[in-house]
Amino acid sequence: MATSDSNEKKEKNEKTPATEKTVQKRKAFFITPLGDDRSEIRRVTDGLIRAVIEPVLRKHNIDLVPPHKIYEPGTITRQIIRHILESELVIANLTGLNPNVMYELAVRHAKRLPVIIIAQTGTKLPFDLAAERTIFFDNDLEGGVQLFDALDETIPKALNDISPENPIYNGLESLIIRKEVESENNSFDTYVLDRLEQITSSIARIENTTRAKTLGLKAIPIDSDQNKDRRTIMQFKIKNGIDEKTFDHIRTKLNRELPSRLIGVTNNTYMDDTGEVYNLIEVHFRETAVSHQTVLRVFSQVLSSAGNFTFEVSIH
């Protein structure tokens, strides 16, 4: 009898470690505008987290890193960047097109990690994000239920996607960009950093335009170039917009047609008074080396070969 009891205790003790072994939960981070503690945006965000984000993540055995315990108003800390890069999943709320949110999303995209984009119905997405698979939701009870169901279906797909698409990598995968990277002896990391810099610049321009509208002022485009007196700039406003692949095609063609005369080509995104997003391509060139008419002719030919686009031109 004693032997039987001893064997039972031994078997129980052998099973205990396996029973008590805990499974490491995956982590998710929520990129979202927060605002101050008692602001309206904080109330909306807190409600979204409690009613939808936390419950749907819990259903998939994922812990949410509480963003309100990390964020400081107006700042992007190292801790935030670490969570953006290390979390198994990121959900990004683009409602309001908050500049910090846009930058943090670009950081996540640069690492090609799983991300789910959500936005309140009516949000007009900038850049190539308009082509991304975005979950739009209404800010009411039924909208919360629909958002929960949509996230419930999307989370497993996002986590299992080994090659998630995003504007940065979509551009990289085009043959034109690959040739460009190889011809300039650039590394992949250099290309990604350049693309992040372009996105950051565009975010700053949109924020500048938004602030100017709020104050009733005319928006002044941001331009870090301190050597305008050495060059001429022709601005081409593409009314119906272009994506990054089309811009890369245009830039490559211009470099090929005007190799020794061209200083640089930039592409920036603006928002007009009606809320429509448009592209503004700036062609920087030495006026002593090439005429305005030649640049206009070459640009028109290149743009027509890229698709059916209309544009306005100005000279600075």
C-alpha cells in the first residue's frame, strides 16, 4: 500500500512541471492618436480599446501593450519604437491622419512586419495607403461590433502572412527600383531609409497644410534646400495622383533622358481645400544646361508613357 502511494506521488510530481509550464503570449501594439487625459480623442480611443481592441486580441490569446501607459503627448520615445518593432502584431488607427501615427506606421512598414490598418469611415488616406487593405469603421455601437468581427477575421491572416505588402516594399519589388538600387550601388537598408525620409517629409507637409487651414493662413511648402539660387525648379501638379511605382518610373526616365543636366526629382503629397490629395513633382535642373521647354517636353513624354495623367506646371 505504501509502495502504491509512493508511486502515485512520484507520478504526480513528474507531471507537475509540464502542467505548470506557461505558454508565452504574443504581444500586440496599438498605434493611435491619444491626446491629453481628458480630451475627446482620448475618450474615443479608450472606448475603442476597451470595447473592441482588447477583447478581440484576447480571443486570439494576444496581450495588448497599453499605449496610454507609454505615450507622451507629441513625442515618439525609444520605448514606443521598440514596441513597434518587436510586437508580433501592430494595429494602426489612421483616423485624423495624426503625423506621429503616420511616422510610426512607416517604421513598422520598413521592417515588413504584420500590421492591420483601421480608420473611421470618411478618413481620406494619403500616399499609397489608399491602396492598402484598410478596415473602415463607424464610431457607434454597431460600428464597434462590425470592427470586432472584421479584426477577428483579419488577425490570423495578418500573423500568418510571411510577406506582408506595404508601400515601401511594393516599391522595392518593382524591377525599375531594383535596377536603380543596383546602378547606384545602394544597399537595401539605404533604400528603405531614403523611402522613410520621403514619407517623413510628406507627413510634415500635410501637417503644415492642416495647421495653416486651422489658422486661416496660406500653407507654405517645406523645402530644406538652401541652394535654390543655383537651380531652376519646375513643379508638376498631378491632379489625379500617382503611386510610388509610377513616380519611380518617371524619375528613372528623367535621369536617363537628362543625365548631366538634372539635379534631382522629388515627389510630395498635398491636400487641397476640398480634402483631395494630389502629387507635386519637382524637377530640379541647371537652367544654363537645359531649357524649360526641353524639360517640359521630356516630362510630358515620360508621363504619357506612364499612363493617362493630367497636370499643371509652374516654374520657380
